Amino acid sequence: MSLTAQSPDPSAPRFRVRPPANWINDPNGPFRWRGRHHLFYQHNPTAPVHSNVHWGHVSSADLVRWEHHPMALTPTPGGPDEAGCWSGCMVDDDGTPTAVYTGVDRHHAGLGSICLARAVVPEDETLTDWKPLPTPVVTGPPAGLDVVMFRDPFVFRSGGRRWALVGAGHADGTPSVLLYDCDDLADWRFAGVFLDGNDPVAADAFGDGAVGWECPQLYSTAGGDWVLVLSLWDGSPCTTGYLTGRLEPYGKAELRFAARTGGRLDHGRDFYAPAVLQEPDRALMWGWSWEAREQGEVDRVGWAGVLTAPRVVDVHPDGTLRVVPAPELELLRAAEPFATSADRRTALPEAYDLTVAASGRTTVGLLRSASGAELTVVVDPDDGTVTLDRGDWPRTGREGSGPIVVRAPAGEVRILVDGSLFELFVGDRATVTERIYRRPDDVAELVVTGASIAVTGWELVPPTRD
């Protein structure tokens, strides 16, 4: 089933990954197999609420045309995952794709187990059949650490061995990432605390609000740096952060992460639990964007959540994050742009890809409400800021709807809009992900004022198959 054949709700993204209906949250296990990208995700197939969590599954040959497959993981009655197949990753285990995931049983109180499921027919490029192992490889956190949150395994390679990270939180409120040696996927050995919230670089980058670190992800760069991606939990999903550093040997057979810098991964309010795919020449990232409207409206339309566009992530020489849209997204651009200059008002479609380069302070207007309020992006290269101002477009959530100011040395922004999903790229230095829901009397119109150099916009359309 094509991702374009979904709900008629005008707020529904048409080109990003989401199920045909009901709930989606964390992306899981991005994986390349036999020429296709596979992507899994947390999914409740029965309602647009977080419950009854399965693993949904899509795949693509080009990162823009996604095909739905049957459910990959389903809770097993009486099994270690009977209350949910929660987040994890995908591993090529000697030629057999293997899901490594968090199993939640009916007694769940924050502590998951680490479970495996293997592809039944590895030769099948669609990977439609999966068989869970009946017994977890790790039944719970290591003794003696007073761990009260334990979930989200992520497997990586270093020094010729296979290791795994697990997100954790401790009874005293300290978040951490735990390390396991899992060179043999069936035999896991606890290898210590990889990093925790007492680390001075982490404390400076994230503050002290998080009591757990979820969904740890790790990718390497051509320059030898490693980037640790974390989702900050403060009793609820809060925000996301990254740390750049090195892997260092520790003791006889362990590793530790030596952080040198870090910051906020995405500056928006509707982005969480990103998953990373390490490819030979790049790293790709998808995040989850939750709904920012009332549950009654979510129930009415029958769907909740969407995954972001794939992003290529790296680091700059100073250790700060480098992030740009995956180049494959240009396949969604219409043959001709709908905007090529800043000297006229231009109607905006429901899904578009817009680039604005500015030599001085420039205001990009995108929506106008009946009251005259505007949704704007202000680019100020001299001040080194980009500001997203939502005007009077409300959102639910504890952070409110106020303007977001990103400090980054950028004179260019790229804006990807797909229904209610708004993704702002500040040069290659920062991103802002927000959900913005058009109302029936809103006017979607591009108005650019100020010292702009170039404006180009394309409507997003289904790509023509070769």
C-alpha cells in the first residue's frame, strides 16, 4: 500500500512514513537489506493511542516511495513482550536480519527485557515473516545499580566486536546509558555504565531535568568522532540531545564514551526518539513527531503521529551537529518550481519544499489567519539567528506555542512542509520540527520581505516510477 493512499484529513502528511490509521511512535531498526531500506516503528493497530504496541514495517528502494508490509512484531500472550514490543534496533546476524527490542510483560513497571526476533526467510527482500525467540537474552537491569528505567537496546560495532547500549534511569534521578558486550547475540555480558548524567559535558549540554535517557543511538563520522544521540525523559518524553566524543578503552574489556561537546538535537517541540542507520558513507536519522492537538480531534480523524523526513547527520570540525535533508527527498519535487523569486505573493500547496537564502534580515511569511496573525520564519544572518514564530496557531503540550529562536551562523533555511508536519533546516547547523495545523479560513501564502538573495519552492508530488 502506498503511503499516499491514506486519510483525507488535510493535516495528514502524505509523503512521510506513518501507518494508514491509528497510532505510531518511535522509529525502530532502520536497516538496509538486499537493496532496500527497511524501517520499523512502534504501532498500535487498533486505536490512535499509545497502547498494545506492535512493530509496524515499511520498506523503500529510494527513501521516498514506501511500501507497507505485514506487522513485523506482535505481542505474544504469556510471553516476555505480552504487554508490548517496545523500541530497539535491527542487526545483520551472520546473514539473518534480527530484531533486538524491548519486551514489556504484564507486570511492567519501567523495566523491560531485551528480546530477539529473527527473519524467517532472510533471502526475502521484503522481510515479511518474523519469529520471536521465546526467552529474553537479558531479563532486566544488572544488580547493584538501583536501575528503575531500562529499555531501548541499540547494537553497534567497535574494535571488531559487537556492543549494545541500553537506556536507563536510576532511583536517585541520574540518567545513564548502560553498555553490554553482545558479540554473540545470544550471550550478553554487562560491561558497565557507558555514560551518565554526572558527566560534566552532558550536564552542561542537557541540564539536570532528565531522570532517564531513552533510545540511545550511536554513529561514527569520517573524522573519527562518535555521536551519541539521546532522548531525554523527565517522567514523560521531553526533548532530544546529542554528544560528540570518542570511544575509549576501559578496564580489560570495556568501552566508555568521552564527550567533548553537545547540545539540543532538534529545537522544535514535536520531535522525539530518533533512530539512526549507519551506512558506509553516511548516517541517516528519522524521528517521531507526535500530535500537538487535542485527543478528541485525534480520535475524530483516527490517526496519531508521523515519522520525519530522513536526515543525513554528521558533525562539523568543532563537534557541533551537521544535519541536512537526505538528497533523495528531491525526488518528491514537482518538475517545475512554484516560486523562484521574492517579489510576489505565491499560494502555497499543502506539501512543499522551500529554500530561502538571505543576505540580511529576511522575513518568510507562510500562513495568515483570519485575525491577521502570521506564521513566519525570520532569518537574520547578521545576528546569527533564525526565529520561528507560530503567530496564533496553537498547539497542545507543556512548552506552549511561543517563538523558537535558533542561534546558528546561517543565511539560508530550507522548509519542508507535509500537511501538519513542519521541518525547518537552519543551514546545516540545526533543525526545528513542529506540528502546525491549518484551519479552514487560514491563507497559505508565501510572502518574503527583506534582504533575500534567492527563493525557490517546489510542490511535493508522488515521484514518477522509472
